Amino acid sequence: MTQLKSLSAILLAGGLVAASQAALAYEAGDVLIRGGYAKSQPDSDNGSVDIGDDSAFVGSVGYMLHDKVGVTLGGSDKFEHSLTGPGLDASVDSQPIDLMVEYYPLGGLNSRVQPYAGVGVNYTRFSGESSGLNVDNTWAPKGEVGVDLVVTKNLSLNGFASYANVDPDYSYAGNSGELDTDPVIVGGGVTLNF
């Protein structure tokens, strides 16, 4: 009888561990809501125009189409960038919006670490230009890598880095050209999984 109780206790404990681990896996049908804070670092090799860094709140909503593949729509608050160079002293706000397809190599597996990589399209809206400055909104390809560190079934800590090839046309005081902003955005926050 004692062996039966011990065996039952072991099976019950093993079942609970397996069930709790299975609950941590990302699966088809899950909704992932991310929020956090990030720093936008435009390309410093931009010819004669220096573009300043800024930080802002970021967020996204994603849906897992498959245990390993999801789609995400994301955006941010406005990043304010100073633009300085010969004959140029101005500022502009950028606000990126992204549609991404993300791959989770450990999706569906019992892992507290859920790395991901994504590719997609970025639309950057420019506003708040200084007087005399005009910067065109633009579309660009985007890539991102990140990781979720699962804390509970519904909460993870998130870190990510992304790159977009954003090259808007601009005009200022009779001059025009292309701003090779190509921002690298690095950030962190939380992921809610439902």
C-alpha cells in the first residue's frame, strides 16, 4: 500500500509539472500583447546630416497562426529626432507602424525561453517638422529578433532589437535629399499571452 501511495504521489507530481510546463508553451490560437520602452538609434553614417536618438513607448498585438508562426501589428509613440548639418538645424517626429511575420523556433515546446525572429513591412509617419522642413512618409522592409522569458502562463519579460531600411525624402530651405535614417530600435518590456 505504501508503494502505491508513493507511486501515486510521484505520478501526480509529474503530471502537475508536465501540465504547468505545457501551459507555458506558445501555441496556435494564442494572442500575444507586448508593451515596453525602446530607444531609436538612426544610422550615424548619414553623410553630412546628424540624426539624434530618442526613446518612446512601444507596443504590439500578435496572433499565433501555428505553434511556431505568428503575425504581429506593432507601433510606437513618437520618436523626436534632431537633424543637424550644413545649413540644417531642425527636428522631426517619426512614428513607425509594422506588420510582421514572426517565427518561434521553440513554439509549442515546453520552454521558458521563447526566442523569435520576424520580417515584414514598416510604414513610418513623419510629423512635427520644424518650420521649412518637409519629410515624406515612407514604406520600408523591416527585420526583428527578440526573446520572451516566460514568468507565468500569461506573463513574460521581453527584449528585442529591430532594423528598418527607412530612407525618406526631405526638403529644407530650398535643398532636398534623402535621409538614410535606417533606425535600429532596441527595447524591452512585457508580453501578455492569452
